[in-house]
Amino acid sequence: MDRFNKIIKSDKYKKILEGLSLAEQDRIYCLHNFEHSCDVARIMYITALEKNIPIPKEIIYTTAFLHDIGRIEQYKNSTPHEVASVEISKEFLADFDREEQDMILCAISEHRSKGERSPLGEMLSYADTKSRMCLNCKAISTCKWRADEMNMEVLV
Ligand SMILES: [Fe+2]
Ligand SMILES: [Fe+2]
């Protein structure tokens, strides 16, 4: 997990998260912070274990911790954040080989799409949605999620 830890310990990564946390300081809906990435990574990894999906843990964690990194661009200039996240993530993946990079970037680009996804993209999208605890959310009455999408039970 050295390559993953190098990313999240980097000044560049920390700075992006600081900027994002500032941009979301008054947001009442789901945040895109370190905790969210952690929740997504763990749900992805549990899913991989339960379904015997042979994707290395480091690829899973790296994907989860980079998937929303472009969110600030969405606030600034309406760039869809999966697009911005792919561009910014490229700067963090120098230690990964080409195949690994493609797999991670593809999953990030797919995480909000409704169409066909790669196995890693599917896992990311699932974990991203399931990580949100609507059951315990104070902003539920004005949230744009449909009632049938909301997570009203803890995932087991
Ligand atoms: Fe996202
Ligand atoms: Fe997310």
C-alpha cells in the first residue's frame, strides 16, 4: 500500500482536500471529504472480498481516494467532477503502471454514469452510493435523491 499512502500523505493531495473542505464548509448535503473516501474504499474492499473480485487492495483504495478529487472544479466552473477528477488524478499516478492507471482512471470517469461500467467502476459507483447514510442525515427533507435511492438501513 506504499504507493497509495504516498498519495494521501502528499502535500498536493492534502491541499486539494483542504480547498474542498473550505468550498463545502456551508454545505448541508453529503460532503466529499477524507471520511467519504475512506467509507467508499472500505465498502469497495468488502465488496471485492465478498464477491471474489480479484482487484488489488491498493488499486481499490487509490481509486476511492481519488474519485471526487475534482469536485472543487464542479463548484468553481461546473465541470462535471468525474471529468475533473480524472484529469487531476493523472498527476498522482506516476508510480502505477499503464494498465493500473487506465483501470483507475476509467473507474473514476464512470462513477456517475448510468451505462455499462468496468468491474472497478461498478464497485466504485455502488460503494459511493451505499456510503451515504441517509437514515442519519439532517438534510434528508430537501435532498434531491429519490426516496427509493436513499439508504435507510445500514448496509450489512
Ligand atoms: Fe463523485
Ligand atoms: Fe463520492
